[in-house]
Amino acid sequence: MAERFETVSFLSDYGTDDEFVGVVKSVIRSIAPHAVVVDLTHGIAPYDVRGASLALARAVQYLAPGVVLAVVDPGVGSERRAVAVEAAEAGSVFVGPDNGLLASAVAMGGGATRAVALTDERYHLPAPGPTFAGRDIFAPAVAHLCNGVALSELGEPVEPETLLPGVLPLTRDEAGALVAEVLWVDRFGNVQLNVDPDELLVFDDPVSLSFHDRVQQARRAASYSAIPAGALGLVVDAYGLISIAANRHSAAGDLGLAAGDTVTLREADDNRVDAGVTSPVSLSATRSRS
């Protein structure tokens, strides 16, 4: 028997209107009653593998060692692989579809040391149909891992380098301007950019923000409450990235920004609006981090 796990961290796009989350958690409990399931979120937009991958990557460094179950699976029932991936440095095994969802979090957990495809039906539930892998394949695999079943018992070995990589957008410099992408808008309307605070050092305050054929100005702020009423601030958020924010107000709502939008940052006295500002960054044009 391998190591037993006590904690399952669970992320999905199932929402809470249907019974899907409760059924998955009950399957885990019926097989591994000692395991505690922590709900990271089930509010991922349906089919949004990219958004789920970013959420998992944000969370992974704070997760208790154990099993991480992530299910955003538009290809359920198809030829896509169901996998379990060990990231020994994080002390965790990541379980989910091989569609890029797990890759960034696994990388942040030190990289994959072993992986298997979940092909051994002894560790599945009988499936009336192929469309609920979360219940029939992933949940029982997670539970058996919690009970100490060895990773190698769950199915055929997979070379980690064959797992589908995640793709995270990188900023780029264009004639002294920093072209960034909106990674995430939280429920407070703060707009997280893929911008490291050091990348702002080349700009004085205020900074010009160009997007959707609009130009706005924002100043650095140490906290949300330090942003003057009616103004925009650039705040280092809880994950160490730059967010566009307003004080007790939704910056995203005011600006019409959403995940995937392009925002170009430059010196405030340069009010040019590039033709490309309104075009979302193409994931295929970015470098991948796996």
C-alpha cells in the first residue's frame, strides 16, 4: 500500500444548482470515509479550461498535501485521457482530464514525477453513460488514492512529457508599451493582469491604460482603500500580480473588461491607441509553461 491521503481539494465547473458536486463528494466518502473534501470552487464558467487552470495555479501553493481533483472536461466521453499525476514536491496527486487543466498547477508543484491514465476499471464505478467521468472515474480514483492504493495500480503509465501542457499568456513589449492580458476578474471586480510589479518600474505615475479603443489613467496604490473615490488604482494583489482596481467599486464593470482582454500600459502622456489594443492575446502566440 502507498501513502494514505487525508485531504481532497476539489475544483470544477459543475456549479451548485445540480447534484453533481454532492454526488462526487458522496462517492469519495463512500469509498474513503476518512478523507476531507475541500471545495476550492465550483463556479468556473462551463467548459472554461483556461480559467480553471489559472484558478488552480493561483491556489496550488496554499493547498494541503493530498489529492487535487479538478474537473472541467468539455471532452468527457471522448478519446481524451483521464489521468492522475504525481507532483512529489507538492506532496500531492492531481486527478482530472488531460486537457491542459492540470499542467500549470503541477508545474508550480515542482513538476510531474509520475503519471498514469485511469484505465483500470476495477477502480471505476459502473457507468450508465460516458458523460459523468467526475462520478464514475475521477471520484473513485481519488478515493482509492486516499485509501493508499498505489498510483501505478490505477492504470497504464504515462510519460509526463506527453501530458497536454498548459498555456499562460506572457506580456510583451511593443515600442516601449507593455501589452498585457486580463487573467481573471474576481467577484469584487478587480482586474488581474499578467503583469509582475517589476514590469511597472519603467513607468512613472500615472500609467496610461489602453483597451477597447479607450484610454484611462491609473496610479499605483498600496491597498484598495488607498485609491481615491472615482479613480483607478494599480494594486499588487494577493497573488503578487498587478490588478486594476477601484475603491469599493467594480473596476471591471466600469471598464468593461473581462478575462482574455488585452490592456496596454504606457507612459500617461502617450495617448496613442494601437490598432491591436482591442484584439485579445491569442493563446497560440504565447509561450507555454508546463
